[in-house]
Amino acid sequence: MGFVAKDPWHPAIRREQMIARELVRLGRPVSFLQAPADWRRLRSEPVNWWGHLTRARFAPAAPGVRVSERSTVLPGARGRLAERLDAALLGTVLRRSGWDADVTAFMLPWEWRAAGAVRGRVVFDCTDDWARLLPHARRLPDQLRRIAAEADEVVVVNPLLGELFPGRRPVVVPNGADAGLLAAPRVAERAERHAVYVGSVAERFDVDLLHGLLRALPDWTFAVHGQLVFPDRARAAAERFRALVAGSGGRLRYHGLLPRERLAAVLDAATVGLLPDVPGRALGQSSMKSYDYATRGLPLVATAGHLELAAELPPHTALVSGPDEMAAAVRAAAEEPAAHGARRREWAAERTWSRRTGAWLDAALGRPAPVTGSAAPAA
């Protein structure tokens, strides 16, 4: 099995890494080609950048998983020329590296043009509404139509994303829950009036909403754990976030990337988990953090942009709009019955990555396997 991935292998917290590990458990070794570093890597690692421009260099990264970096000149989302150049380089890398996966999963639409360089089945795994995230990428409709016409299978994390692929009926395989996190012993006492967010801090993270929440809940503290990944075009939002942390008097703390082994302790010590996304950018998502929160029974308060995911939200999730509604829901979550947390853990146990990967593999191999919004077939 092979992934032409949308992220690096480290930190191994994304959908493709979780599926890769489950595939290995099923006896299927994985080749993992990381998302490319563009010409800016020349400034810091020129030798490394040149070394991965036309050939992959795979090395073991986890049991059954070999990983290689990749270089490109410009991100393929930048336009027609960038797409063609990036795809040509990617195709060269795949051919020269002896890529021999029975199934290759592509995850970025502007890389699909290189799919002709691989043998075996070729699958597109769609995790985002890329047009919403990258409105400047004008080539996306053409790229998605091409995928719809050429892919052996299209897998989407949310039924809404199926509309992006005209003439196809993609298989829906949402994200899943980490069985290890579900089984981990409780290691911290739940704090009073402490909200947590665990996940990337990017354009879909609603900085202004968090600002309003700080004002509406003056007796609460907040913690944000995750990578700051605002693109250059969103520098203003990044600066607002940093200013919010600096001006909070210690009530809002940013802790950076959270090691996976510490996640249970951080979630157990919180009163409530937050999902403060900009509503328009949250459409079509399958939020991994909502599964993480559910494994520990943590209440979830989410913005209403996730309303279309109602069948895949943990039980007793509060869907809100604006800081006042979110503040009221946060206070209510702090007083919820203990049974609500137990129900969320049961919900997560029905949606572990082993179940999701069984459904994903069926789709990738072309085996008929209907997928529903609840528990997918066990692997």
C-alpha cells in the first residue's frame, strides 16, 4: 500500500498515518511519500532539497512503514504551470524509486496528474473541501473532474465532499477514534472551569470567537495545543492569535504541538473540549479532535459549521453560533451528568481506526462494502 500524502510522517497524528498503522497491523506494509518541500527549503537544507527532487529515499519510520521526503519547486496549487511541473517531478520520483504499491492513495488534487506514473489501483482520499480552504486555487474544479473520471475509487470523509466529484458516488469513510487513547488509564483529575483545544491552529480556527469567549467567561482558563500553521496570506489572523495569548493575563496559554503520549492527560484535566472553527471553513469536515475528545468522555462544544456532521458528532455535543452561545454551552457542559461522558466513550468505541481502516481497505481494493455513518465493518 502506498500514500502520496498531504502531510509529513511526523507528527504521526493525521488520517493517513492512522490508516497506515492499521494497514500494517493487517499485514500490509506501507510506503509513505511525504508532502513536498518547495524551493524555500533550499535556504536551510539545500543538499536535502536537491536529493529528494527527482528520487525518493525511503527509510523505516515505524514497524512496516517506510517514509521518504519529497521536494518540488512550487506547490502544485499555485496554478497551471506549477501543477504540471510538480506532477512531472512527482511522476519522476515514483518511477525512479521503484514504486510498486498494489494500491496508491493520492490526497492532494493538484498531484493527481502524476497518477499515471504508478501501476496498480489508484485511489483519491479526500479529507477537505479544498476549494473552501484554497479559494485562490482556480484549477481545483478541473482537477476534481479529472479525478472523478480517472480514479479507481474516490473516498471522502464526509458525504458533502461527494458533490465535488461529478458523475461519481464516492465511498464515505469518516475519520476514527484512537483505540489506544480509548483504553488508556485515567491519569489526571478533571479541572474546574478549564477548556482545551487540541489540533492545528490555522485559518479555520476562529481567533475572534475565542477572544469573545475569553470575555464572556472571565473565571475560566483556556489551553491550546497544536501547531501554528497559518499560511502567509493569513498573517493577520496569526498575529491576532499571538496577541490574544499575550494579552490574556495567563488565562489563555498556547503550548505548541502536543506529543500523542500526553494527550490523555491533557484531555482528562479539562472540563470541556472546544472546536471553534470558522463556520464556512468547517463544511465537509470529519474532525479528528472530536473523536479524541470522545475517547476520554470530554464534553464537546463546536461551532455550527459542523451541523452537517450531526450523525458523526459525539453524543450531547453542543452546536453553537457566536461567543455568547458558546459560553452558555461551556457552562452547561461543566454541569452535565456523568452518564454523558460514558455514552461518548461508547460512541468512540464503535468508530475506532481498525473499523474505519477495514472500510477504507474494502474501498481501495474495490471490494463491495457499504459504509454508514455509524460503525463500519470491523477489519
